[in-house]
Amino acid sequence: MLTFINKMTVLGDVNEFLAAKEPVTAYLGGTAKHVGSRTLRNLGEPNVFIYIAHWDDKEAFEAAVGSEEYSALAAPLAALVKSEPATWTTLPEGERLQADGTYA
């Protein structure tokens, strides 16, 4: 499973950001192998949000965010935030980094 986490700091109006975010999250939620998502808001900083989404695999995530439709929907949102995105996967307990860069 792949987890996408994006910290977004809103640079302007929070309600404008929330309105721009809705079609993006709706689109991503309808893509193949999307498992689920949620948006968290920072209790101490009302303009900071974390978006967490899960896909079954990396290829499905890349297909979702690599599409023309996603690019068109995300452009207005990108103009409103400082974005800090990253992809993650679960690290099972006891695994260690190997010389070849993998975990086992």
C-alpha cells in the first residue's frame, strides 16, 4: 500500500482553499485502487492542513496524479498553498535497511 501525505499551508483565504480542494479530493477518491483519504486541520494554526490518502500500489497513485484531469483540477489549488508532499509505505517492525537500499 502507498500512502500520500501532503502538508499544505494556505497562503491566502482558507475558504477559497477548501473550495478548490473539494474537486481534487473528489477526483482522487474516484481513481482506481484508491483506498481512502482524509484531511486534517491543525488546531493551533488554522491555515495548515494535512491530506492523507491511500492507494493499493504506487502505479495506481502515479496514474491518478499523472492524469491531465488531475493536473487541471490541482492547478487552482496549487496556487493557494505551500505544499510539502511525500509518498510513504509501511515499515514492518524489525526490518532494517539493507546494503542494496531495500528493507528486510
